[in-house]
Amino acid sequence: MTIDLARAVHIVEKAFLPLHGEVREDPSDASFSFAVTDGSQVLAAVAHVARSQYSHAGHLAALIERTRLELAHDGHLLEPWSMPG
């Protein structure tokens, strides 16, 4: 399944509940960056997600899962999540 930028942003925004996935799009190269916050501080961040990293569902899911594992390792409880179909 190929994922476009808008869909990838939506997926990331929902992947870290109850925390907040805050996304910054870069339309110049169809990439984005994101930070996961608790509303007051950044808990995790990914500086650059290229189109090649998010356009394939498996690659985007792996990136999100790695970030979720980092957050869990740091003691943050997240709602269950799976890659939308």
C-alpha cells in the first residue's frame, strides 16, 4: 500500500495517544518531521521522514513502532496502536 503525505501525517498524529504527535510538513520535498509531546515538553522527535520512509506502509509502521518503543522504555504509557489498513 502506498501512503501519501497527508495520510502519513494523519497516521503519525494518531499513533502516540494519549500523547500528542505534532507534525511539521516540508512541502519542498514532501517530507515531514515530528515530535511527540505531553503538551508541555518534547518526549521524542524524528528530525526528517523522507517520502521513501513513509510511502511504504511497512516502513512507516516500523518508524512509528521504534518511536513508541523508545517512549515505553522511558516509562510513557501509550494506547494500543496498529497500522491502519
